[in-house]
Amino acid sequence: MSDAADVQRVLNGDVDAFSRLVDRYYERCARFAVRMLGSRDDAEDALQATFLRAYRSLGKYQERDKFSAWLYRILVNQCRSIAARRNQRERVFVREEAVLLNAPDLRPTWTGEEDEFVQRVLAELDPLLREAFLLKYVEELSYEEMSTLTGVGVSALKMRVKRACDRLRARWEYIKE
């Protein structure tokens, strides 16, 4: 069943249709949230807020938009809000290394050593660079889709991805020396 059909069913009163949408997108959203926030607890908060907001806002969803893009827009904003609140509260970026290492594979073609390295460097990146890198290379979105999700221009997103890649490359070369 298509996303649009499930959305229409929810709007017509079939609450179970929303659980199909949650099941369809939960893993992808969880992977992004854990990697973006570095904490399973914060990621869980972002996911709950995202799906609750999506449910309450389904009437605003437009079929011409891809449901996954619409949902990711909500998720990105929730992750940003949670990260901002946490940073205000702690003023220190805290990473739960075990959570990051147990997150679903970043890229199946990477070795364990590469994945661990990428996780450490991603955690050190500025959140906006990390967000752009994850959307591009983990979620495999186009720059146009990323722009729609984040509200940031394509050229700015390309620059963020480039900077993130440059930092990853520089750290990799440093480690390999």
C-alpha cells in the first residue's frame, strides 16, 4: 500500500494505517536520529516527537510531496530542537560511543575500522555539517531533497557536505600516517 493511501486512510479514521507508516519509516528515522544526536535516549525523544507531530499534522500533508521527505523534514527539525536544548542544558556535546557503534551500519561496504572512524569524526563535526553529510551519504538524498527538508539552499548544502568530507579525509589521512 502506498504512503498516500495510508495517509488517506488515517485521515478517514483508520488509526492502524498510521502504524503501517511508522513501521515503514521507523528504522530509517532511528538511524538518522541516533547518528545525528549521538544518544539513543535523545533519538527516541526525537522519534516520538516526530511521529506524534506527523500524526497531528497529516491534514497538512500534500500528496504532491513525497511522504518520506515530509516526515524527514519534521525529524530534522526535531533533532535540531533536541540538540539545541541539550546544548543549552549541558554546553558540552556528549557522545554515547556504545550507541554509535551499535547503530545500524552506516554503509554496508565500509569495514568495521572505517565505520568506527567515521562515527568518531562525525561526532566531532559541527551539527550542520554532520546533518548534511548524513542526509547525503547515509540517507542518499539528492541535494534538492535535502534543500526541501532543511530549508537551506543547494549551494550551501553542497558546501557543508564538502567541508564534512574534507574533514573526514583530513582525519583519515592523519590516522593513516
